[in-house]
Amino acid sequence: MTDHRSLLKVAEDAVTLARDLIRSAGPLAVKDKGDRDRVTDLDIAVERAVRAYLHEQTPDIGFLGEEEGSTDVGRDMWILDPIDGTANLVHDVPLYAVSLALAVDERPVVAVIDLPALRMHYTATAGSGAYSTQGRMNASGATSLAGSFVSLGDYAVGAEGTKRDQLAITAALADRVERVRMFGSAAIDLAWVAEGRTDATVFLSNKPWDTAAGVLIAAEAGALVTDVAGQPHSLQSATTVAATPGIADELLHLLDVDQ
């Protein structure tokens, strides 16, 4: 698939459907899906609605959702996190997002992130820049860690729940950057690097639905997106770093906490 503009329109319509479902939802039914990890009936409803819409509009493109898995029909794949930041939603914290990307040969080429509670919206297509409702976005001009805001992904739970490395990184950052923040949504972390609200983000436990949309948006806004070893980011990456270029080298050096 090469018509990114028409596919962006499909993605935006799908995310609008998701946003409307979230905004109109009543009380949530919440259940555990793992160690300190929960899912709501709204997560499931949004994923099913978006999956059905995308199948109707693009039947030749596969689908991967966080909650109910994949329908793999080829090299092209829609990747959805129906509500990134479910824990925030459950606790009535407005930091959650719908995150949808189209990947071709495991490379994101279309991305939409929407923050229903904050009325923020972000898009990107490969090679065409990243945009918010305010216009084209550019990563910040920060040039030193001392003046930088850096966000961290949630401390992992369950089977990936070891916190030793992330605690070490948290301590290293706390000694060097202006402020460390934890928003609880990878989509927001990456979109806000793209928008220049923050200067970098780091997370050590992620899945494709966490990052597929956000890494494209951040990269198209001029951020450097890698793993913690400084290797180019892919959908198979276990870790993610997105940073404005002026602090990327300094940040990656700092993240090598065992050196």
C-alpha cells in the first residue's frame, strides 16, 4: 500500500470512532488481565469497533490489537492500542490515548494518536512530517540534559516486572535533567516529544501497539528514535528512546548505566 494520504484519512476516521466511544462511555467494568494490569469493557469495545471499521475499509490489511490479538493477511498491518493508559482512565486521570498506526513490512508509515480527555490530536505519514491540531510539529531545541524534561515509561509489572534497570536509569536522570516525569502512556510520551512539550522519553518495556504510532510521529517531528543501545528503533525493539537531537548523544551515554 503506497497511498498514505488516503490511508491516513481511514486511520483518522477509525480513531474518531474510538474517541467518540470513549467520550460517550458510561461507568467502566474493570477486570484483571495480569499482575497489576487491568482491562475495561471499553478497551474491548473500542478495539472491536475499530477492527470492524478497518476491515470494512481496508480488507486486505491485517490488524493487531492489544486486547484480542492479530488478523494477519499480508505485509501490511494496522496496529492499535485502543486505550493506552488504561490505569489512568480507571483512576480518572486524563492521560490516556487512542494509538493507531499502519505498518508496511514492519515499518510504521501512517500514525494517529488522539487524547480524548485533553482534546489533543496528532498525525504523521512517512516522509511528510508530523502534525497536531496547531500545525506542523518540531521536536524541541534543547541542547543539554540539565535543561531538559524527560519522561519515563511505567515501571513494568508481571513477567517483565523487574525494576532494577529502570530504577538505576531514574536515579541517573534525576541527577542530571531538569525534571523527570511519568505520564503512564507511551503514546503521550512520544507525541509530547514530537510536540516539544518534553525533550526526551525512555521506556524499557513496550510492545508494538505501545510504540508504532508514536515512534513515527516523533521521528517525523525530528526526534532521534532508537533503543537504549542507540540502535535504530523497530517494531521488534524491546526498549525505546526518543530525544531531540541536541541531547540524544548525552542521553544515550547516560542510559548506559553499567558502563
